Amino acid sequence: MPVPFNLADALDSALQSAAVQAGLEAAAFVPDVRTADPRHGDYQANGVLAYAKAHKQNPRAVAEKLVAALPAGVTEGYVITVAGPGFINFTLQPATLLAWLRMHDSKDHLRSNAASARHGQTWVVDYSAPNTAKQMHVGHLRSAVIGEAISRILEFSGAKVIRDNHIGDWGTQFGKLIWAYKHHRDEQALASDPIEEFERLYQMGNAAADANPAVLEQARQELVRLQSGDATNLAIWRQINEASLQAFQGIYDLLGIRFDVTLGESFYNDKVDRVYRELSDARLAEESQGALVVFHPEHPRFKTQPFIMRKADGASNYASTDLATALYRALHFHADGIVIVTDFRQADHFEQLFLTVRKWFAAKSYRLPALHHVTFGAVTGEDGKALRTRDGGTIKLKELLAEAEARAYALVSERSADLTEEERRKIAAVVGVASVQYADLSQNRSSDYVFAWDKMISLEGNTAAYLLYAVARIHSIFRKLGLAAGDLAGEAAGTPPETPAEQALARKLVKFADAIRLVNDTLRPHFLCLYLYELAGEFSGFYAADKVAVDDPAVRARRLLLCARTLLVMETGLGLLGLRTLTRM
RNA sequence: GCGGCCAUAGCUCAACUGGAUAGAGCGCCAGACUACGAAUCUGGAGGUUUGGGGUUCGACUCCCUAUGGCCGCGCCA
């Protein structure tokens, strides 16, 4: 029995054609198929209610007609009932569950089936984007972790993804930094930990310029020299960038991030004139108080709140470079979609940017990509205020990840004292980072994120440790039985799931497709986290209820198949979130 | 002042973007290791979804309003 990867999709189109068969006004009928509460079934179609309402018909009668018109290929695979005011419920038959599990037996099969969703599309994902000359701190975590997960899921869904690190490597701060570099640098510190020293110099330059107008003027001169191509200052600037990128990569390595391109603000320096020209020619931009700005008369706020794209002193700012960036991504990368991952405070900026881009591209007949500003809330301490260390400084990302690993190590040593020191170190490295990533990803990104160590490294509940533990237990079963986890031999003997726990687990497994779809549609990775958590929960229930390593070969084969698929889906899903997994912990 | 986001169990969060009896974890109570890893599982208690109106077959979700919190708003990004 061939079954599709995404069963909800298949039901949707089956209901569409049934609507034609049954004589409904098919164009006005949207099946609205979604996953259901298990009490009601696996999928439910809710579209009948809206249709019947609009057409003044009895919803139950319409539902009955639709069900009667479904092809045999569909009706054989499910138990179908009409319930309540006109819901159509579909419960998968055990044989259908088995067929799905058999067909999706490897990561490659999952991927190739999922890839139809965005086949042929190109997406640019813009995330992380720290400023050079500063260390990454806790505030940089969410963009990096969320952006990477979105990139992986878009890729899994068939898109060509270009990961772009739009670093802040240009701007007025470099005048002060170069001034401090020339007057106060510590060569020894520069050699041993350059990023730390640059950060110190930046703060020093900032403070000195604030305190002394003469310094401020000298810093301005340094900036002018840099911008006019002065060799010395350019060399310092390059040194700063190089050291910064190296430090960033240290963090990215821990988080499993590798960018395809790093096109920072400086890259767009020579591309902003075209932006000024084209927006002015299109009469979208106007002079206001000496600056070149864009107003949006149709917008309640942006009709008076300007989008400043060239400052009165003639310099560019991030509006101009972001406009140039949008054009570059559309023309050079042929992007079908652009995702920009930043915190919610920049919502106004990107709303103005997107409004401007839409009008500009329309005026020039440039192909417009889908534009998504993926926002997330602030990271706060447990008091609800911005997260700070005890002495009031920001928490460095490097230190945060080290702390997570140390806490994980203490836990592993406590729980698995029998493992060697080396093994415990390795496990702690994975669990520590995964806990940080997962704590961030598992929450709806739009709310503020309350940072709490105990919750993050916790072993219980919706945490990385819980998911990794489920994976480790499955590996353990295969190890005990002397089987390879990916070994497909013996699966042919697997029969349809029978016990309640087996069925619940199998029914959750096929919903993987729906979770992927949901994240694709919403760009919210927490839906995949929630799915994996629920899957791990179903597995744990199954594990407690039904022993796998039993003597009866038929029962054992049936349950081993479920274990193999749970492992496959868990490892695939965790991989899409950017987490590494373990075989023991 | 104008605008945006948010408010769900004691705490931290979900609720598939308008669907069926609002779900988890922590904490609390009561159980389950002579069974593949108890970092687990099974039950129980706990709710006027901030207050008040409205829209409709149906509202945590949409609209209005009040209160409280976070944030943005002319040359930082």
C-alpha cells in the first residue's frame, strides 16, 4: 500500500475532488484538514462548517455527502466518522500506519519526500549578525539558534538556503576604536586575546570621546581617513574584522553553524548610491531636514515617521545598507524568500524597509521575494529585567556555553558515574550546548525568554536532556540485542501496531510531516520541539508498557520497527533543530 | 503624546493562527524497578484564559474598552 509522506495533504486533495463529485461548489470549499486530538482521530476536516454556513446547508448532511464521495483508496486507509456539528474525523488504520513506517525508512527517504514543499526555491536567511570588535553575548544567542534551525528546516523542505551573516562591520564606532587603538593598545593582550582587547579599546574610545571633545574630533578624523581609504586605518579595520570573525567562528562551531556568506554592512558601501538614485527617481524618497527619507502616506504612523536612508551629513546608515542588501539578494542570489532574524525591537525598521522595498521593486519591475522579519522577545533574568551578571555586565556567550557544559558534566557524573571521564566529558559537551539551544527553540519565539539555569539544564519536562535520553534508550535497546540501529533486515517481519502504546507511538510518528509543514508555514521552530517532545513522551510510555526484547519473534519485530522509526525521526528532527545527539548518556 | 508587542494553573510555558471537555513540566499528593537505562512511567488535586463589553454555529485566538508590563518613535544598529 503506497502512502504519501504528508497524509494531511493527501486528505485535502481527496476532499477537494470529493467536493466536485458530490456536487458542491468546489471553488468555495476549503477542506481545512489538520491534525486532531487523538481522542477524535488523527486528522480532522473542518471546512464543511464554514461552507455549509455560507451556503445555508446542513453541515452534517454536507459532510456525509463528502465522505460518500471519497475514493476507495482513501476510505480503506482510515476509519472515517462525522461528528459534532460537522467535523469529519479520520483515524488511521493500523495497516496504513505500518505502510507509512515501512516507506519512510531512512533519513534520505524522509528528506526526499519532504523536499517537494520548497523544491526549486532559493531562500536567504540572515541571522546572528553581531557587531565586530565586540564579543558575542547572551543577547546574540536567540538569533543564531533560531536562524540556524529555520535554515535547516527550509533546506530539508527542498529549498536552496544561503546563510548570510550580515555583520556590523562599518559605522561611526570605528573612529573611536581606531583612535583608542592608536593611543592605548596593549600589544600583549592583542596577541593573546584580540577580541577582548578590541572590546576594551572600543569602550575606552567611547568613554574618552564622551569626556573630551578633542578626542571626539580626533575620532571623527580617524573615521574620515578610514572611509577615504587611508592604508593604516584600513589595515587596523581589517585586523579587527579578522579577529572578530575568528572569535565568532569559535561560537558557531559549538552551535553547529556555518555561514555560506558573510556580507556585512561594509560590503554594501558602494551599493547605496544606486538606492538613493532609484528611490529618488521613483519619487519614493524626498529631502527632509537635510536627510533623504521615505514616507508612507497610506500608513498611520509611517506617514509622519520617516525612514531615513541618507543622513543630513551625506553618510549612509542601516536603512540604506539594508535596502541595498535586499536588492543584492533579489538580483544576485535570485532569492524567492528572505528571512531576517532579529529581536522585536527592530520591528518598525523592518516594516518600513519592507514597505519601501515593495514599492521600489514594483517601480523597477524587480522580482519581489517573500519578505519575513522573524522576531523574538528579549532575554531577561528571572526578575524580568535585561539579563546581567552580578556585577552588571553582560554575560558572554562563550562563558554561558562553558557554564552549561560544566553543569551538564556535574549531572552526568552524578547519574552515570560508571562511564569513563572521557565519555562524561563528551556527553556533557553535547548535553550542555543542546540544553541551551533547546531552551531557546522550544519556546514560542515571540515571547520574552526568561533565562534560568535550573530550568535550562533540567532533566525533566520539555528539555533537551529528556529528548536525548529517549534517543539514548533506543540505542541501548539495539545495543543489548546486538543489532545495528539502522539495520533494515528483519523489518519485513514487522506487523501493524497492536497494543494501545504501539498505536499511539505509530500515530505520532506519521505526524512528523505535519510538524515540518507547520514550521515551514510559520517559521516557528518551537512547533517541531513540541512535536519531538510529544514523540519522546509517546516513546517513554510505550517503553514502560511494552517490552521490546521479548521472546516472541513477531512481537519483537513489530516493536523493533517502532524503535527504529522513533530513533530515525528523533535524530532527524533534533538534527533539524541544530542539536547533536548521543548513543548513551 | 503617537504606535507596536504582551497578560493562560502557585511558577515556567503550550494550545497547529476561529474548532470539539484550554494542555504539559516544575512544585504538591498517591503509586510503579527480581522487566530492554527510574535522567523514566501511571494516577490525583490545581483555571471566571488580567477586568468589562461585542462579533458568530463556535473565541485563549478577531473587534472595542479599562488596567498592568515590555519596547519603538529624525539622522546608532
